[in-house]
Amino acid sequence: MDRFSWTTGLLELGETLVVQQRGVRLSDGEEKVKFDSGVLLLSTHRLIWRDHKNHECCIAVPLSQIVFIEEQAAGIGKSAKIVVHLHPASSNKEPGPFQSSKYSYVKLSFKEHGQIEFYRRLSEEITQRRWESMPTGQAMQVNKDSQAGRIRAVGIVGIERKLEEKRKETDKNISEAFEDLSKLMEKAKEMVELSKSIANKIKEKQGDITEDETIRFKSYLLSMGIANPVTRETYGSGTQYHMQLAKQLAGILQTPLEERGGIMSLTEVYCLVNRARGLELLSPEDLVNACKMLESLKLPLRLRIFDSGVMVIELQSHNEEEMVAAALETVSEKGSLTADEFAKLVGMSVLLAKERLLLAEKMGHLCRDDSVEGLRFYPNLFLTQS
Amino acid sequence: MHRRGVGAGAIARRKLTEAKYKERGTVLAEDQLAQMSKQLETFRTHLQAFASKHKQEIRRSPEFRLQFQDMCATIGVDPLASGKGFWAEVLGVGDFYYELGVQIIEVCLALRHRNGGLITLEELQQQVLKGRGKFAQDVSADDLLRAIKKLKVLGSGFGIIPVGGTFLVQSVPAELNMDHTVVLQLAEKKGFVTVSEIRDSLKWETERAKQVLEHLLKEGMAWLDPSPVIPVVPSPIPVIPIPVIPVPGAPAEGGHGLAGSQSRYSRCSQSHSRYSHSRYSRSRSTC
């Protein structure tokens, strides 16, 4: 930590900000210091840390002082870290928070994540060494000294070598993973080819394939994640799985729907259902495909799609057209309302409030006043007072 | 002499042959389906072997996820299509993205009243990471984009708009056509845009520029800052000195912060001549 200098935090001419991340703690080697929580900034020339509460407390180290960096994955109770190994401080270094340190490295703890992006950018900057081509007064001097520093820092070479080996090992693991991935994809490709040829056969036969076979084929495609190329459908892209899912949903959503006035947007349903599940979540497509089957399965819920494209689930007993009458009363009482105001009054989501007002307009009960101040709805006096 | 191919017998025989061919056709498809079923089982085994070695890598490494997704796309497979698919069940890749979808929806909903339903990918990423807490895995921009693409199908207006080198994420069902997105891209450069800038750089007529800006205003996606620009200087003097390290809590650049809805719009009703010097900045939350 003795390599850091106090700084104002302002960038020099020619110095550019590359990336910043908040919620970062600085440690001197293995020891905690008072730089507990702050913003870490990476520029083309320096690594800067500024305390998040006291902006006067700002320190920096030139990138040229960095020997190399490594990542430390997060663990239980520990954030992910980047370890930055540094050359010894140059003799003409500006004063900083520490005169001396027994460590030649510092640790950056990313308490609010962001370490992956930061590591990537820091690696880039260290490789590109942009500070050499964009000199600012300070940077040139420090560079010269780091050459001398290299000769002195013998101990660091040993560490470098060990970490290089470790890096090679990790690289090997990664390349093995990618190799395995490629092999897996080859096999997946075969499955795709096979499904294409079956799909062609089905097209050729044009109606001579049984319902049963269609259902089987669709479930195979679902397993592989292959889009269904056969257009003749009975239940959309639905399969047995989606049918079961539809029945489940009818059970799960009954009470929440009643609590919300009989209607919910599909995004609300998606969040509700997946939060409740915790694991083995539904994909958005699963949800839509299941909901498309609700009506034909004669379940007490149905999917409704408004003109705007907004999709909702309604209780069968829910009648949006009746709700429009109530909406008209509310709007009349207040003279006029925007979707936001209406939503607040009635206790609905803004999305659904807007759809109800639009429906009321479509049915002729409300008129719109569309200006830069927003979309406002009035009772349709043309209808009632003509 | 025997005349072949004529007579009731011949017809009956032909019918029989045809029927046999048809039957054979059905049998062929049946065979292929059975073959596919078997191959699926084999594939599933391979996938399980892969998962036992590399499942962690998928959850841990955005680079690996990216590679995985790209390869799937190349061969025509969507690993996120269904939670019931092999990829989700065996590799667990589904849960990662579907949960991310939930988190994205929640963040967008929470901030909608401040930014009108438009948020930069960077800010979305920051907010999502905050919500995920200390022990969750990191998410990359690519992860977010893939999760959002899947959310589109829910019909609540999720969309991705490319601007400059990054993206804006839309989460309300507002109609934004090419004109709107082009202006948003222009505004993203400095954080605001004026009618005259649009006229100059896009070569549009004033009316067209105004219409687009008004639409964005109506949708609550832009603020109007009517303070007149000093006419002596050709381009507005930047309000912030170069370089800047933004201090959290300071008002948003180039525009007004969270003015009450009444005061914001009352400025618009002022004299028409102010319009051309007015600056439109994208509503953004000050986190």
C-alpha cells in the first residue's frame, strides 16, 4: 500500500476514464486498512480509489507500477477479489497514506460485484500500456523508475513464475471445457439434422401422420430446444408438458388473481410463479404456451391479449367490459385522469390501468387528450350530451 | 392373351400396392421417431457427462456462457426455450436466465416512474447486481441481453434499442419507431439533444424533429429543459468540466432532476420561440 499517493481525483489532460466500480475495499496485502468502502476507478494511466463518504480521501497508483494481476473467486462470506502485484515504490513518488508496507501487493474486494468487467478492462489497460503514448507530466517519470525497480524486485519473479504455472493450469481446464463443449455441440447438431429430416417427412405425408406421432415429435423438439418446423398445430407449440402446466397454473393463480381484482399481466404472473418455485423455473415461452391452452382446457382462467400486445391472465368470471363502467364513474368523479392517476386511485398496476382506460375509450365511454403533458382521459361528452 | 393393367382385378391389385406403400411410409416415420427417441437418450447421457464436469463453469463464467450460447445458436438450438428442455434440466442453464428475467422485470418496474420505461444496459446491470447480493454470481451484459430477449414474448413491451456502443432497455409497451431510436442514439452522446442539432446532423425538418421529441416527452421518456442556450456559441457549452468523476447524489447531467409533474410541463407552455433552444434530455434516475 505504500505505492499509493494522495490525489485530487481529477483526471489529467490526456488521461481517460475507462471503467469504475463502487463498493470496493482496498487491503494492504492480507491486512485490512481504513479504505473500506469506495469507488474504484480505472483510467488509462492510473488506478484510483475514492472513499464513498469522504470524497477528499482519494488515492491512486500509476498503472506502470503494476507487475501483474490475478483474480480470486468469491467464497462464503468473501467477495471476489483482484490481487494487484506492484513494483516497489519509486523514490520520487508523491506522498501517500503509507510510508512503508511489508506487502508487495494489494487486494481489491468487490463487495458489490463488477470484478469480471473490471479485471478485463484492467488487463487490457496493462497490456495496451496506453499511458506510454499519452504522456502526462507524472506518468513519464514513474515509468522510468519502474525499469530500475524491476532489477531490484527479485522476490517477485519467483511469485510470477508460480502464478504463471497456476494460470496455465487454469487455462488448460478452460480449454478442456471448451473442447468438451465443441464435442457436445457436434452431437447436438446431429439431433438437429435428424429432426429436420423427420419434419420433412411429415410435410411430405401431409396428414398421414397420427396425432400421437405429432405429440411425440413435439416433445422431442422441446427437449432439444429446437423450434417446431411443422406448422399444423392443435394447441399452438404446446405439448403434454404445457397442458399439465396449464392445469397447475389454474390452481396456483386462483387466489392471487382474486386478490388483484381478477386480472394480472403476464410479467406479473411470470415473477410470481418463478419466485414461488425457486428452482426448476419456467421459461417465458413455457408460460405463454401453457396460458394459450387455458381456454381450450376449460380452466377457470384465460389468456387475453389487448390491442397493444399486452398479455394478461383473467379469471373467467372477470369481465373487463364491466370494469370499464366502474372506470367511467371514477373518471367522471375526478373530471379527468391519466393512467398513472387512475392506477393510484384504484390500486392497480399502471400497465393494466392504461389498458382499461384504452378499452373504455375503444368502447366509446372515454375521450383522450393527448399532449406533451401526457395522455389524459375524459368522459365522452360527445356521446352523452349530444 | 393376357392384358395387364386392365379390369377390376388390376384396379384392386393397384389399390393394394398403393396401400402397402402408404403403410410403409407410416412405418418409415415410426422408425425415424423411434430412432430419434433412442438418440435423444444417448444425447442426454452425453449432456449429463458434460454437466458433471462443467456445470460449475456455466454458472461461474460469463465467457463460457457466451461461448455456449453462440454455439447453440449456430446449430439452431435454443437452450432457453423451455425449462423442460434438456439444457435447463441437466445443465441448469435455464434457472440462471429465468431468474435473471425476474430480477430484470423487478428493477425495471421499480424505476419506471423515474425513467419512463427506458434504462441503459449499464444501469440495469448495476441495479441487478445490487439486488442479487454478495453471494450471487456475476452477470455480464450478454447475459442480460439474452434474458431480455426471452422476456419479449410476455407481451409487456420489453425490447432492446442499440444506441452508440451500448443498448437501451425498454420495458413499457410504447411504440418506438426508427425515428425515435435514432434521436435517442443522438441524445445518448451528450445526455441531451436540441431541435437544431437534430436538424443539422440528421438533416430533418423542424416539424419531424419536434414530433419525435414530443412523442418521447409524452411517453415520459424524455425531459424538457427549456433554458435558452447562449446564441453566440454554435454548440452548447458543456455544463460539466472535463474530466468528470460523477459524485453520487448530484443531479442528473444536462437536465432537470425529478421535478414534479406540474412544474415540468408548465415550462412547455411558455413561448414558442424557446422551443428551438430547448434541450431534451433522457429521463434518468440519479442513483
